[in-house]
Amino acid sequence: MFIMKDLLKTAFLLWTLQLSVQDPAAENLVLRPGNVNGMQDCPINVYFTIDTSESVALKEYPWGSQVEELKVFLRMFVQKLQSTTLLAKQVQWSYGGLHFSDRVEVFSQVTSEASIFLARVNAISYIGRGTFIDCALRNMTEQVQRGMLGSRHRLQFAVVLTDGHITGSPCGGVQQAAEAAKAAGIKIFVVATSSDTMENELKHIASSPVELYRKDYLAFPSTSRESAVNRITDAMVKEGEYECVEQGCLRSEGPHGPKGSKGVKVRIRIINLFFYFYFAVSFELSI
């Protein structure tokens, strides 16, 4: 039942994203949320996991310049989500993040204050050295779950920025670490730090379907970065609206039908009503 629901939701998101790319005016044909005023707040968490190992940080001179490009990506990403008008008015975005090489540094705990998060992003300084992606994913899952304690986050997103190059796997391997994150309910988008990537590793990390969660997202150069930010945030916004409010469709009231004939009055003994409800409840429980 839940698998079918997820499949239908994913198909819906892919369809609406493709439709909006082909024809922006088609947005008016998509199912829209209803009953917004009656809903409670719907917090959505976005967690960033950034590779600042040697293969990324020292790829281009001056050293660390590509990490600065990744910080630009994060700023654009958060600003885009913050500036997007959602039909589901009660959605509240929260952000957190870590960066890693052969060790992990949490640069921001989960916070709903975008300005605080962005100030922490600006303070990131690359680590260099080797790359243990599996340990970063394990830490990411732990941090997301810790941020969920006592909260009501409806959706958990992660954005992993890496080139996929690995120098060791002391935390059980990338695939196992990624599967553990997905099992914890985290939907993982993967963005390549440049065109020089280990694509198979990126696909192992990404949630399914990879056509949505991996695609060809690039954080650098700037033209690719803007496209990746727009497409991923668009997917998050659409899923947020899908999850956070009851879906309603456009409809208009038609003409009233003919008046029906009077029903036949039938007397039913109380004992018969008792047996009716007894068997109805028993049948429902057996299902």
C-alpha cells in the first residue's frame, strides 16, 4: 500500500516537473492544494553534505576555489527556497549541514533561521586530505535523525555535493550507508561538484528514481549550477505542496438532477440492527 503510494507520488512529481519544463503555462492544469487554512505547520528539513576533500578543494587553483563555488551553490539554493511562494502557506523550511573529507565537520545544526544557516555556510573552510563518503552519509543520517527529535518534520531532504572519488570506506561502504539514510526516510539529491565524477558512486547515493534525484545536476560552472538549483528546489517545492496539504481539483457545480421518489418506510427491529453492526464491524476488522 505504502509502496504504491510512493510510486504514484514519484510519478506525479516527475510528470509535473516535465510538464512545467515543456510549458510553464501548464502549471495551471496541475492539481492544486485545498483546505490550506485548516492545516497545521508543516516543517521540511533540507540537509547539505559537502565534499571538501583534496579531490574537490585542490582541483583548481587557487586552492579552495571550488569549495567557494559550492558555498555559492548553497546560498543560491536556500535563497531560492526562501523566496518561493508556496500554495501550502504553512510550509516551514529548516536547514543543516556538514562537510567532510576523511573526517566530518558539522558546520550547522538544523535551524529554521535561514540567515543563521547562511552565516555558518560562509564560515566553511575546506579540510582537504582523503575522502570517506560512507562516513559522511552515516553522520548525515545521525544528524538528521537528531534534528527530528521532538519535531514534526513531514519531509527530510538531503543534498549531497561530491565528485564521488573515494580513498577509503571505513564505515561500511557507500551503498550501505546510502541505503541506511534512505531507510531513515531521507530523500537524497546528488549534485556533482564538477564534470569529473565517479558517476556510479553518485547514483548509489541518490534516492530512486535517479532520473529525479541524480539527473545531471552540476554545482559548477555557474550556468549548470543555476539549472541544478532551479530543478531541485522545484522538485522539493512540489513534493512539499503534495505532502503538506490535502490535494483538491478544479471543479464547477453542475445542474441539479431530477428529484427522486419517496423512499419506502421499513421497520427494523433493534435486534436486527445489533446484528447488522456486529457483522459489519467484524468484517472490517478481518480486512
